[in-house]
Amino acid sequence: MKLFIFQASFFKAERRPNILIESCQKYLNFTINFKKVLLVKWSEIPCDAKAYMLYHTIIAPQLIVWTLLPLYMMYSGYSVLEVGAFFTAVNIISIPLTYLFGRAFNHWDIKKGLIAIDALDGIAYVLYGFAKGVIAPLMLFAGRTIEKFSTMLYPLYRAYEQVIYPEDRYEEIFAWHLRLPEIARLVTFPILGYLFGYVFPKPEHYRLAFIFFGLLSIATMTYIWLFLPSVGKEERITPKGFTFKAGEFKLLLTFEALLTIAWELAPEIILINYVVFVLKKTIFEVTLIACVSSIASIIGTYASEKVPRERGFQAIGFGMFLNAVYALIMTLSPPFWLALVVYAVGDFGTTLWFPFYRSWMFKLIPKERASEFHAAISSYRKLIGLFTPLVAGALASVHATVPYGASLFAFIAAGVLLLWIKGQK
């Protein structure tokens, strides 16, 4: 594009030299100003918040495990229904413990909880690597159970963010919070997808990958210990004038329930099953979808920054509409290229509304009880989604894209509720 601009100006330069100079100057001014805006915004972010964002950027490539594990299980002879039932079984024990852990961290340093998350994930991934032969079911169940213990602490991420991110800059901060890990995924997922799709496509290769990513957690734990600040009870002080709005919080919980149903009924396992076993593609094509979605998400972070804060609910509503479009088209069993496009549309929509939704959530929760509230929301979400993996697997066993149809109705209901909430404000 840059080359085209300068070439077009050059060919007309002999007759209109002033236009060439003016065009180049305008282009250079635009480039300089654009870079300046980005640098200023990044420079205004506190160092502790930057370190936390970089941590999520570093661990982003490890998330390929979430794609490899269900695919490994299906390659090993499990059906999509059995995989869904397996994930449902290990969900049950996590519901009450999530809230209890969150309540305990009202008084404990949240940073130690983040270290525990990476430690548990690392152990789980190593156990997946030993899932072979007759002990495979035992190793898979043990690994998934330990990983579920890790997810019980995931609400600590939100509690940590609520404290270290400046309250008056939540929307802008969350744009960066989403952007950097998506860039990391965009760079690494095509490489990993090609390697595991064509160079190392066998189950034994996947097991080695699980062990590698498990051991990588040692490095990420060290990073947390060295570079992230502690967040104990004394750092969590709710600003003066804060009033807990019980009625609005209940509406948020209803909205959260609909979102949970929408996403849980069409998890990544449904995409993997459709792309790999229906469209006859490989893990590489699955990661291509992830990469295109990352590009759309990165664009969405910039789009969200252009939306005035007072128009946040409109942004959430428009994002819900795009999510519904994604679910509708996926219900119709699209070809691969169209699935690529609609997943990008859906992720753009999600990224557009996410900063405003998270900001709305944080402003309803007192900081000194942040870990407890976020853990309670997470337990509530898990309770709603307790049987959704099994339901999603059952729907996919009828037809690969039926889960997307169920997801569509939940997105529509969430959008209608949002319009009603906006009308009440």
C-alpha cells in the first residue's frame, strides 16, 4: 500500500511536482502521528500493568494445548460425544471449590495464586504427555482434574486486573490487554499449526508437545515471581463513594449466564470436529482460523478505542449482533473459507464489546472483595455450564454444526436483554 501511494505520486510528478511533495508530507505526517498516538497510550500505562500484559503475551503460545488435547483424544479413538462427557465429569468438582478459593484470596496475596495457576497447568500438561496405552485414561483424567484445580484460580486474573489497572482507563487498558496476546497468537499459531498438522502430526508428537509446554511453566512462574507486584489485602481499597448496586449486578449475572450458554455450547472442540473430521482438514487449518480471528481481534481493539465511553452499551449490542451472525452462518455448515471469515467476524465483535463489558463488571464490584466476587461469578458460570460440554457433544453427534444453532439463540437473548438494560439506564 505504501509503495502504491509513492508510485502513483511519482508518475504524476513531472506535471504536478507540488502535489508530490504535499502528498508525501501528508503521508509522513499521518504515519508519525499514528505512531505517536500508539506510543503515548502505551507509555501512559503503569509499569506493573505492562508487566502483567507481557506475561499474558508470553503464555499465549501455550494455549495451543487447548486445541491439541481434544484433537489428541479424538485421534486416540474417543468420539466427540465421549470427549464432551469427559470434560463434563471433571467440571463437577470445581464449582464449590472455585468460590472457596476466591473467598480465601480476599486475605492472601493474589500473585501467589497466579504462580499456583502456572504450576498446576504445567503438571497437568506433563501428565497429558504420559497418556499412552492402558494408563492413558488415568493420565488424562488426572491431568484434566489438576487443570480444573488451576481453573478454580482463574478468577484471580480478573481480581488482579481490577486492582492493578487504573480504574479511569479500564476501556483503553483492556484494548491493550487483548491486543498483545492476540499478536503473539498470530505469530506463533501458524508455525505451531503447520508443525503439528504436517511435520509432527502423530499422537506421540502431541505427547512430547504437552511435556514441553508443561516444563515451560517453570519459566512463566519465574517471570511472575520476579516482575509482577504483590496484591495483598492492603492494596485492595474500594474508592470512596462506591455503592453496591444489587439490582444492576443481578442483571449482569443474567447477561453472564446467556453469554456462558452461548459460548459453552459451541466450544473449540466443536470447531475442531467440524474442520478436521467433516471438512477433512488438519490442525493447521484450525490454527489458520485462530490466526485470522487474531487479526480481527487486533483490529477490534483499535475499533473499541474509537468508541466513546458513553456509547459502551451500544458497542456491546453491536458486538452481540456480530456474534449472532457468526453463529447463524456456522449453523449452515459453511465451507472452510467461509468459516474462516465468520470466525473472524465473531471475534471482532467479541473484542469490540469486551473492554466495555469488563469495565461495567469491575465498576459493580468492591475492590476489597474482588477475588471473592469474581470467584463467585466463575462458580456461577461453571454451574450453568456444568453439562454444556456433554450437550454440545450430543448435539454435534447429531450434526456437526447443530451446537452453533443453539448458541445463536443464546446470543439473540443476550442482545435483547442488553437492549432492555440500556432502556432502564
